[in-house]
Amino acid sequence: MTLFRGREYFTYGNRRYDVQAKPFRTLLNQLRARGERPFDLIRIGNTLYALNANRTQTRTPLVKVDTRRDGSVSKRGETVLRKMRTQQYLDDEMAHDILRTNVVNVIDEHALELPAAQTLERREFTVNIRNMETVQEYFNDSQLITYLRGIFPRLGSVILRYSFGIGVMKPSRMEAVPYFMHSPRIELLSQNQMEEIIARLFVAFREELDKLPTQGSGLTFVSLKSVTVWVSRYTPPTGASYKPLPAAIAKKNACINVKNSDDKCLKWAVLSALFPASCHAGRTTKYASYWNAIDDSGVCYPASDRDVSRLEKQNSFGINLYGLCDDKAVLIRHTERTSNVINLLRFDDHYVWIKNFDRLMNQSGSEKHRKYFCTRCAVGFYTREKLTSHTENGCKPQFVKLPSPEKAVVEFRNIAKLLEHPYVIYADFESALVPGHARVLQQHTPIAYGYQTVCRGDASQNEFRMEVCDDAHVAFVQQLVRLAPSVNRVLTRNKPYHLTPTEASSFAQAERCYLCGDVFGADGKSKVVDHDHVTGAYRGPAHLQCNSLLRMPSVVPVLFHNFTGYDGQFVLNALCRGFHRQGWEIDGIATSGEKYKTISFSFPMGDGKFTYRFMDSMAFLNSSLDALAANLDDSRKHFTRTAFPALHRFALMKKKGFLPYDMITSLQSLEAKELPKFENLKPVLGEVKREHYDNGVNVWNEFRCANMREYLLHYLSADVRLLADVFEEFRSMSIRDYRLDPVHYVSLPAMAWDALLLKTQMKLDLVTEENSDMFNMIERGKRGGVCFIGHRHAFANNFHSETYDASKRTTWLQYLDANNLYGWAMSQPLPVGGFEWTTMTAEELLRVDAFGDCGYFVECDLSYPASLHIPHHLLPLAPENVTITPDDHSPYQQRYNVKSNSQKLVTTLRDKKYYVLHIRNFQQYVKLGMTCSAVHRVLKFKQSPWMKPFIDLNTAKRAQACNDFEKDFYKLMNNSVFGKTMENVRDRIDSVFVHADDLHRLQKVVQKPTYTGHFYDVEDTRIMIMNKATVKLDKPIAVGVAILDISKTLMYDFHYRVMLPRYGVERLRLCMTDTDSLLYWVATDDVYTDMREMGEHFDMSEFPVAHANYNPRNKKVLGKFKDEEADDVITEFVGLRAKLYAYRTASACEAKRAKGVKRDVIKTMKFQEYVSVLAAGNHATTDMMMRTMRGIRSIKHRLQTLETTKIALSAYDDKRYLLDDGTFSVPHGFCGNLDDLWRIFNLWRTL
């Protein structure tokens, strides 16, 4: 059954029948006559239809009968059947049977079953075509084209997406790099449109190649590897004949709905907008005389999104298109044109003109509270002047929601998260690695699970269980369902309290709530006893309102270490396999289509639901379990010690064990009687250390393992218990120091943010909807850390170097790093609220106290005088997000033929227009020589160093920490807070889980304008990927932007007020900077003597104690700079581009950085390879290096070990203008005297 243009069709043979038309009635009579028995019902897929008895006289041969999930007829279906029986369209006996019996049982007697068309399809066509001529032939005639041509006859209207899988690389290199190019969502409403797609397929392929992001090395097309097609059958919202507006929309009197009788409502809607009628605006006669006033040639009616774009392109007007979700408008497309713009609304299968956009968007329905809405972001303003100002300043075409004034405050409100969760589960899977072929080296299949339950307050509930079996992930989920009733009894327990005399006295004397800190009083502020419902223990005096919020949690956390990257795929597959069960619900927070932060799983229990939330412990402790266990003191490993009380056994099991993963390929392989020999180990991933292997042998012998199955269980047992030990200690520290239980959160940044608000008791103002321009301006000021390579190859010439030449000037390479740069910035005065526009001149801005009670964000024009281009060419001020085009490339860079459309944060010497920055940066840049030519807007706010107490607390606790585990914990708490201030909520996606047989719901999801056209088949479930209809902008972005900007002032201060005055531009080169670090080449007799003389700026506590520079005075002081190689000396540096560099030291050590390359691969790379790639850039011979990498990836939610070949090193860089030698560079926008600059460069060469 296919839904098309609002009608239902059934495909039989090669013909498609309208189920309400005469040809279908004829077909039914033929099927009836051909069958061995008569039928009065037809089931197509899961949908039941009643066949009218009076078939020859009625125009309605089929009537849909609504049924429930269990197969019984719904109330609405009963009404339909009774009406048909009354009108003698339906046999009385058959109608009675249906109403009294489960439909499934009636079908055998009364119904004919016809196959349902697929709702979702995914087809992949694998090829290996290496030349464009053959690619063109393939797109003209192949299995792919045959499949595409057959889609519409089978399914009718569809949403189509396709992707090209290609191999790309530079000519004559080792291997191709796989890359995928995706099409946007395409709506196809007719076979003619499909033929258009087919005809343009090769053109679209070439256009995608032209836009190919080159990964930095001029990659070119090598071969077409595959074409993947996603097809989603749906009822298209196409323009057709007149339909009345939904009641909720009609009552707003915001739209003109032309009563057309043809299928060209798009054209009628446009005409009604261009030639508005003064009365009877819904009549077609008002616009018929203008019929030829617009060019609609090539537009296919009924019209789709593509036709809307075509109509706009052929005429002088723009079209904004909106859809409806739950009777609320959502943005479908927004024109780039700024004048003569028409707003159209599409609902069901009909277009109408939005005459009054403000009325359509207004939810109050009252003219008294009228707002004026932006057509791009849907933000409302109380005056038209404010809307005009907002439009002039610009915004992103995405519907957003800012908080209302009464909710525009960020403060600690999560009282419930102060409750120590009584029940937590820790779990792990072990897999069989089934050998694969080609790039897919292994398939991962779960064969064992283990879990440890932890009940704080009732140790009798602690349980450890593990099992080796087929489909271990399914068995694990089933075991959780069986465990749920006993867990629920713990969560619903309410043991009464009994106060001791001391507790009773303390309660009587208490004047403040121990939860929120406020005094007791009336109106919910009365004093009550708060106690632990599991143990009955007294916790403290609380407000009645606070106590009611501190209720027992209804969700049980289940933690895996690396749930997002590994175990989560097993859990998801198990849940999707059982999704058909009555009442099961799945939900998740997706980071991408393949990965989930958390997955929630609910099922009925008693009168309610029971929910497990699967979480990732690595979202809190982002280190390997081996490292975490090693840092944890043995005295805190309670679960491991309980399981292995003997000291010698505990010594073996207290650390991450050894498992020969590649040996375990199936359950049968677990019958092996011994571990493989060390010399025979050739792991697909990583390497095995001898000490780990020896520990494994000792475990085998100590526990007298009979086979690999027993050894696997010991390994799994230790893993699960170590995870429980580590995370329970983490929980205890969090509850002790911050009163918060981490298991209530999905990640450490979320918990750290609440801890900050709780400790500081700060209330932050958010920007409200009425002031959305403030939010947009602040957002434009968001710029990350500065990273680039300034000088690409440098040598040190001093007595530590093997190539030391005493006849030349002594030079050094110095790698400096700022102590906790963001921690320092978070200790500065930061925004707290009171946002308001103000008018100030540049002179006034320079005079204000930037450290006072008020701070400012400034939007201004900044000019870079040419006289500063040479002294500032090392580290230009005011970095900006720009797109580097081929016109910006030097002749050296043009040889790579790279086209890039992505924005990068670049330091340039160009003038800045409408540049948004913090007042401290404004004052710093102007004082260092930039000029302010105009101040456009100034946003004033209240500020204070409100984060400083929290940062100082964690810094002090870290200094007092007794072990590495505690040190890392307090460091993470400081670092995690910043991430929460910079959350990007605009690009988030939603996942909707729908059972494959629930065709009705699948159709509803596909119909939504937010459906991306992308889906995943996972077992019996379809995971539909959706865009957000409206994005909530409720994060304190002003704080994050201020931290980013203020952190830059420290780096610029150090460079311009410390290093540059000390050495001058002729004796200083900036080889590299990476956010909080600077690597300099310095011409001086002794850099260490210089450091001592500038000691106030440095933390020299990491030098060896015997070193002349050792000084603990500034140890770990925020914002002080330390030498990253304090116990060694850098002798040579080579940098290819940002985050791709290496250096070596006097002790022959090599430090290498290569973003995107796995650590085990970086270990195999040599410093000299970096040098060779850079040197080859001048000869175009080996200007890049590729490496084969192996890793575990999820493909369509199936875990695989993949082998890929990708670029590890490349000599191409475009963040600066590279000169002809490929080593020296200047910033983009350099207009200084090149002769003077070359004099400096040549001087550097001679030093």
C-alpha cells in the first residue's frame, strides 16, 4: 500500500491502483472470483480494510478499519464496522465476529492478505571504476539505474538520499583514501522527477568532486567504489487542490487560502501574495488575470521543494517555506534574497500564502501581547523597530527558542541530584572476533557479559553475575528485565526514621535547610526531617519543598567503560531485537547517527514503568580502565579485594588483565587448553607487553584454568569489579566534596557545572528572547584557541646540539606552556548578568576599568597599520574565522591545487569589520597598535570573578591529593566546567526508534519536515534521524566567549610584553603555537639565564632539583609559563601544519604530534619523515606520507575491526602565506616591506 498525493494506492503486478477508484474495484472482483473462497476483509501489511458488500453500487470499495497493536479492533474501527453493517455494506455475521474476536483469528476465515510495500529501503551498489568515461557510462546504464527507475512504480512518492563512496589521493601515491559524498534530502513525486535525477547523476557527481574537502593535500579522484541509496516511502506534502486550514491556524486569520480546483496551489498562493485582493481573497477569479505574470516553466505540479526552488530561480521574488508540526510552524527553506520575499505555508498537500507571519507565530492569540517575528529564526519582538534592527544585524536561518524573562536565570536547581543513588549497575561485554576479509579484518560478536550491582545502604543487594553464551547482549538485557522487580523494591522502600537524642537536638536547633541553605519559614519553607528511605538514617533538616524534590530516583544507571564507542552497540542491537515486546520504549542522546551518549530503556512494571539508563563511565573518567585502576589506591578496591581475598590473588587481579582477543573467534575457541605462546602473539590491534602476558600466565596457573572459557570469566570478573571500584571511589569523592552523585548526570561537564553553581551559589542571567540580538552578537565573538605553524623548520645551535657550530650565534628552541590557561581565565572577572546596550566611543572604552564591576562586549572595526606588519608578523592580533580561498594562496601553495570551503581560525594582518571582542582584548589590541575606526555596538554586563573560588578550591585540593587518582579528579573538575559554557546546541540531532512492522508510525515520522531522509536498520527496528524543529538557546554562552577571549590576552601579553621586548623581531621566531603553548627559536647566549631574569613569568618547579633554574615559587600557579622540556633540550623542530609537528632533543628523544592519526601509528613514525615530507614539498615528489591504521568502528551499528590507509603527513598548509622555500611564511594580509622582511629571514639563516 502506497500513500501518494493524499490518496492510498495498491501495487499489483506492474500497475498501481487507487483503492477508492473503479479499476481497483474491478481487480478485487477478479481476485474474489479467482480465489477458492470469498473474502470480505483485506489486510495489506498491518492495515485492515473492510470490503463493502454493495461493491457494484458504491464508490468506496474499501474502508480502513483501525486496529490496536494486539490486533483487536479499536473504538474507531468498531464505529466504522457498525456504520457499514447498518448500511448493509458488510455482512452481519462477519462484522459480529470481528467485533467479538481478535482480528488475527478472523483473517483466516474472512480476509485476503496482500503484501505491503516496503516503507524504508537501503541498497548499496559496489563497483570499482577508475576513469570518468566509465563512471559516466555506469550512471547511464547499470543495476543502479535499473533500481532507481523501479522505485516509483513500486513505492510511489519517496524521500531519496544517495552517497558516492570514492577513493581519492594525489597522483602516483600508495593507496586511495576512502571518502563519502552525500546528497541532500530529495523529494520525488513522479517518475519524471526520478528521470531528472538519473539524467543529472553524473553532473551531480562531478559537482561533488569539485567541492571535495581535500584533507589538506590536494587529493584527486581515483575511483568510484560504491553508490548507496536510502529510500523512504511517504505521503508527500505536495501542492494540490484546495484544503481547509487546520482550525488552530485558521482562527489566526494569518493565511490566504485560495480555493483552487487544480493541483497548482503553489502558483495560486504566489499570485495571491504578488497581487493581493482587497476582498474575497480566497477566490481564484481574483488572480486569473495575472496567470502569466510569473514564469513557472519546468515546474512539475503538484509541486515539491525542488519546484519551489525552481520557481524562485526563474522569477524576481524569494520564497520562504514553512511546514507544520503539531500545529506550529517550522522552517523548511529560507531564501537568500532580501527583497520581495513571499512566505508560504505547506500543510498536508497544500500551499497557502502567509499574509501575516506575526499572527501565525503568535501563541497568545491576543493583539494586546502582539509580537513581531523574524522569518529566519522565529524570535519575537514587542516593537517593529527592534525587529528591523535584528534583521539588519543578521541571524542564522534556524528556528530558535530563547528563555522568557521569568526563566532567564541559571542557578542550581537540581535538588534531586544531591541524593545518593541507592542502586547502580556496572557491566562489561567480551566479544568473539570473527575473522573477516579485505578491509574488514574482524566482526565483533558478544559471547559473555558480566555485571556488578551496588546498593549503597543495603549490601545484601550487591550481586555479581556473569555468563558465557550465544547472543550475550540479548541474554544481558533479559537478565536486567528479570532483575528489575528486586531493584524496584529497593527504590520504592520507605523505612521510617528514628532520631537519636543528638539528632533530635540538632534538628530542633537548625535554622537553615541543609539542602539549599535558606532559612526556615512559611509557604513551603517549613522544617521537616529528611531521611534515607533505604536505611532510615537521618540526613538533615530540610524545607518541605526541598524534601519533596529529593525523591527516590526512578531510573537505574547501568555503566560501561566506553559505552559510546563500543558496548553501546551491543546494547542497542539487543534492545532493537526485543523492541516488538509490548510496551518497550527506547530513547537515547545521540552524538551522531552511529553513537549514543546514553540509551534509556523502559518497560511496564505494575501500574507504571521501570527504566534503565545505559551510560558511559568514560564520559566522566576519560582514561583507560588500566590507567584508572593503577592510579587507585589498593585500599579503595573493595569489590576486587572481596572477590579475591588472598593477597597473592589480589595482586594478580587488581589491575587490567591480559586477554588474547584474536584467539577467541567463537564459543568453540574457548575450549582451548592453554594460552598462546608469547612469540606467537600477533595482535590485530596494538601490541602486547611482556609483563601483561606474564601476569596472564600467572592468573591461568593460579586459578588452575581448565580452558580459555574459565580464564575469560576470571578476566571479565576482574574487569567488572575494577570498574565498580574505580567509579564508586569517584562517586564517593564527588559526594564528599561537591554533594553531587555523578550517576544522575550524563557526563562530567554537566556535573561539574552543577557543582560550580552549588559551591558558588551564583545566579547567572541569560539573554531573553526580546534581546536575541545580544545572543547573536555574543555568538559571533566565539573563537577557539589559536593554532598554527609559524616557522616550519628550525635548528638550535648550542653546546647541547650534535651539530653545534661555535662560529655561529648561539640559538635555542624553547617550548613553553601556560599553566591551566582556561583555569586562569576562569579566575578572572566574568559575566554574571545585567546585559544592556550602551553607547560608547573608542576613547571611552579605552578608559574604562576592564577589571571593574562592569564588563563589555564590543562590535567594532579594527585596522592593522602597515607599520605593524613586520613587528607583528610572528603572532598577529585579533584572530578571525575566515575561509581561505585559492586567491589567498602563494605560488608554493597553488602547486597543491587545493580548494577548501571550510572556515578556519586564522591570525591575519587584515582589517577587521564588525569584529566582536571582549573589552580586555579591545584595550590590549589598541594599546599594541591597532586602530579602531568605528564602534558599532557595545553590550554592557555585570561581572565578577565568581568562578575563582571553585577553581582555587580544586587547585588546592589537587595540591593536597594523596594519589594520582585524586590529582586527576580535581584537574578534570576544573577543565570540565569550561566545556559546559560552550555547548553547541545548534547541530544536535534526534533519533526516533520505530518497530519495522509499525508502518503507520514509520509513515508519520517520514512525513515530518524535520526527517533528514537518513535511517538505520538495526534488527527489528528502524532508527530515524531527525533534525531539531526548534533549538533552545539556554546556555550561558557569554561566560564561555569571555573565557576564550580573556585566555588570548595572556598569550598575547606574554609574547608582546615579555618575549618580543627581550629579544626583538630579529632574534625571535615563533615556530608553533597551539592554544596554550608557544615554541620559540631564540638567539641568545643562554636561554636558561634569561628565564631566571624573567622569573616572575615562569613556573620553574619542573626543572631537575640540581638544575640552576629549579625554583618551586610559582609551582602550578595559574597563568605562569613552564618549559615543556625542562629536563632536556630541543635541538630541532619541524612543523607541517597546525597540530602536525615534531621535534627531537639532545637525548635523542623524539616528540611527535599528528592529529587524526592513532597513537600506535604515531609511535612508528620517525622525525626524519616529517623533515622529508617538508623538504619534498619543493619538489612535488613525496610531499605526503600515508599510513595504514587499524581500529574498531561501528558501521550500521555493527562493530568491526577495520584497516584503512590515510594521509598521516602532508606538507600543505594554508593558515599562513608560505613563501617560495616552503619554510618561511607571513600572515595573510601582509603588506609590509618584503625587502626588510627578507633581510630578517636571511639574518635568521646566518645565525
